[in-house]
Amino acid sequence: MADPQPEAGGPPLDAPGAPASRRARREAAVAQAAAAGAAVPPPGSSSKAGRNLPAAIVVGLALLAAVLAGLFIWPLGFVLIATAAGVLGVWEVFRALQTRRTNIPIVPVLIGSVAIPFSAFIGGQEAQLFALLAACAAVLLWQSLESAEGAVTNVVGGVFVLMWIPFFVGFAVLPLHDSGLSSAPFGLWPGLEVPKSVLQLVLTLLLIVANDTFGYIVGASLGKHPMAPKISPKKSWEGFAGSVAGAIVIGILGTVFLLGRPWWEGIVLAIAMVGAATAGDLGESMVKRELGIKDMSSILPGHGGMMDRLDSILFGVPVAYLVFSVLPAS
């Protein structure tokens, strides 16, 4: 029989004075971790994925309720929420990039993060694209007035952040412009009647939530085959299959009862949403792995940072906007 192995940083288990029982050994290991400054989560507080599940559920439901309230009651409120989320996401990425000595011109990027979604809301796609181009030009001009050291990296990083976050956030706002409310954007829906284009956005967001929820449930219980082990080891093909199945159910129900469209469109939209949301999740995981961080921040209990919630949405809403634009008119 092999000799028992020592605890990391502690005495051998067969050394004089070592804890004799398994419970004593566990308590000794916890004490050693605490002495080394490691955080020891309380029992039952974290899920299999390492998250505080109760906190994650509460925060997720609160965010979803705020977004749906804006979409169903006060459109400008949704634009403000979406813009604020984008600004927080930009700030998180800015701080993360600084760990690799990339200092994007944050002032023009933040201004663009506000201007692009509001331009999409008021002026539509053309205004959204113009605001993006103006923000990119401002990034270049701002950097030209700063130090030349790392200028190319900083400019490319700033343009990348603008296209990744506020430009994609603008696609979540475009359905509100398409509803015709942008001519009088500060009030409630006329007669509190929600336009069809906004209901399409509601279904898009519900499908992205379904993708995350069913993927987590199936992946945490059955996941054995990693989808991208070098980027996101905990994302499995089983979880992906769960996302597809759950999203198809929600997609069919949503297209039939919420939009009054053919059921098969729900399948098309669900598959497109799962593919886009998964790509967004893996894309952010790739960035975090390159930067050597687990979460973009800890601003949302149980979720990590704002970007850890936006990753799927940022890829999902442009794809949904495209899918609805090519589907037959109802």
C-alpha cells in the first residue's frame, strides 16, 4: 500500500501531530487555505459550475424583469437599460485589457457606447452605422494626440470594443425604431399596445435565456464531452443539445402564441439563436482566457461581470434581426 500523500503546503498525513480523522484533515486543509488568503465558499453556496446559484437566479430574474418592463411599458427605459449595460461592459473590457498593457482611448469609446444605441433608436440602421464610423474616427484622432507607444494596439482595441459591444447593442434597439415610436420616443406605447417588431425582440431575449438555462441544466447533470476544452472546458456538447431542445420548444410556443407566425419559424429562430449565443459565449471565453481572467468583473452576484451576461445577447440580437428580416412577412 502506498504511503499517504501530504496535503499541499502541510505536513505528511503520517507525520507526528497530523490530523487522524478525515474530518480533521479537511478542517486542517481549510485552515491552510484561509491562512494562504484563499477564499473558502460556504457549503452549499456554489453550483457545480462554481457560481452562487441562488444569487444568480435572483439577479437574473431582476434583470429580465427590468428589461421586459421597458419593452412592454416604457421604450425609452429599455434603451437606457441597454445603453447602461453596454457602457458597463465597455468599462469591464477596458479594465481587463489594461492587464495586458493595452490602453484603448476610453473617452471616445464611452461616448460612442452611448451615441451608437441612441442613434439606432432615433435614426435607424443608417444612423447606427454613421455613429460607429464617427466613434472609430474619434478613437483614431484621440490616440494621435496621445503617446505613440502602443498606438496601433490601442486603436485596434478601441475599434474592436466599439464593434463588439455598443454596435451590437444597437441591434437590440433597432426594433423599437422600426416600430415607429422614434418620432416621439419619450412616452409610453400608444394605447399600451406593443408593436410586432418589439415582440420579436422579446422572443429573441427569451430564446437566449432558454439557451443559457437549458444548456446549464443539461450540461451540469449530463455533460461529459467538452465542446471547446481549450477555451471553455465546462461547455459540453450535451449542454449544447439541451440548449437546442429547450430553445426549440420556446421558439415554437413563442412564434405561434406571441407572434402568430408559423411554428416552423420558431425552429429556425431557435437554432439560429443557440448557434449565435454559443458563439458569443465562446468568443468572450476566448478573450478572458487570453487575458488570464475568470470573469470580467464581480459586479453581478452569481454571474460575474456585465459582459458575462451580455456575451450571448451581443451575438444573438443581430442574428435575430437578420432572421426576422428574411422570413416571409406575416
